[in-house]
Amino acid sequence: MSVVMKAIHFQKHFSYDETMSIILMIFIDEIIVPWINVDYDGLKTDILKILSEDKVQINIKSYQNDIVTFKNKHNVTTLLIHPDNI
């Protein structure tokens, strides 16, 4: 089931805010997690550093507010740091 179809399904049962939270979780699970699992461009390493409160250098200039096409780990990290872009 696509993310859109899941959103339609959940919207019938939950409020708008609850639906958006569910969509965000589905998006992260289906789109972002696979990138992390293969450690694309060192993404997994950087996320672990961020979670352990280490500093990570992120280049936000290449991010195009595109939640489907990621050019590098910086695009994915920027999206995770600024979820209001989703």
C-alpha cells in the first residue's frame, strides 16, 4: 500500500494531526530507514553521532526540498533535522 493510500485509510479514523504524525512515521520507515540501513554515504554513522550528541557537519545548500530524490547523505540529514519540510 502506498504512503498516499495509507494516509487516506488513516484519515478516516484519526484527526488531521494524528494522521500527519502517522504519515511522517510511515514516510521515515519506508523512505528514510533503507538509506540508513545501507549506511549510504556514511549516513548511519552520522545519525549515530547526532544521537550521541556529537557534532556532524551537514551541507544544507544542496537540499532542494525534495522528499523523494536524495543526492547525498546531507539531503537526508537535512530532511530529518527539519521535518517541517515534509
